[in-house]
Amino acid sequence: MMNVQVNKDAPNIFGLIPPNSVGAEIGVWMGNTSEGILSRVKGIKEIHLVDSWSVVPYKNNSEMSFQEYIARYQEITNEISEAGFMNYYEQVYKHVLDKFKFEPRVKIHRMLSTDWFEMMKKEHLELDWIYIDGDHSYEGCLSDLRNGLSMLKNGGMLFGDDYKWPGTKWGKPGVTKAVDKFREENPLLMQFSRHGETQFAIKKAIEV
């Protein structure tokens, strides 16, 4: 959620995050959602923050063209060039590093989510939950959902932002389409619920 610093809808899923858990946030931006999770969910053991803080994901993205991306967020960044945007991202990344520099539970990964998932699978990391708010294109969000599912423990949770359903004002079409496709692919594997205006939760079934 680049266009605002605080995702006011995210707290609607905080109560679903299990205590004493290990999780990840895909798409961190300023780190405010992660900060909220750490302060409001009891006993978080570890949280991985994954974000490229880069223009790279927007170079080949079906959500919008790169020039549309530059134009849309110029008001926030006060930049009109790729180099200017990268300089802005550097400042945001440094802000996140400073925000969590005294928080040993936070592991910051500056990379594409696809690269992080690949790296963590090799390390056999299993997570209790993953909050997905990164690439909002259909392809990018669906990739994060699929990769996230493969890393969840039995009974683990996928959470996310920007899901839209009839009668609501907010949401992104790529995310909505990806979540619906993901549910079609896994009809017997999970429980789906909606929270607030744009939040969704998907619980992985316990395999016996």
C-alpha cells in the first residue's frame, strides 16, 4: 500500500494472528503494518519483512505500465525519473532499518518475494502465517499466494490486503482475481474469510 503510510484496514486481521508465532510480511513499505503486528499480537517470536524497495517489480507488471507507475506515485516521491524513484526507495529502506534496529525479532530481506521464497524453501523454513501486500498484479499476487501456501505449517494462515467484493469501495482487481483463482485451485485445502474493507484470511487445512 504505497500511497499511504499506514494501512488502517490491516488491524482487522491482527486478532487472527496466533500468539507465540513466526510469520512474514510480503510487501513492507514503511513497516507500519509489521510494527502494529509486533505491538498488538502477543508473543511474536520472529517476523520476516520482505520487500525489494525497488522499481524492479514494476518494470514488467500487468497492474500498470512503468510510466503509469511513475506518474501515479510522483505526488508521493516528488520524483519523475527511475533514478529519482530508486533514491526515494533507498530512503524508505533506511527508515525501515532504523525503525527495527533494536528489534531482534525482525529479519529484513531486501529482495523480490520470489527470490526470498526460493531461499527460505531451501532452508526448510515453515511459518505460522504470512501477510501478503506486495505485488498487486494478478501474476505477482497469485505467485505469492502459491509460494506462501507451500511454506505454511498445517493450520497456518495466509492474510492479505486489497481484496474487493461486491458492495465495497476499495480493492485492486489483480489481487481480487488472484485470490479468487487461488481459492478455485485449492477448494478443499483451506478456509476463506473477509475482514474490514479489504483484508482476507485463508487458513490451511490440517493434514492428517
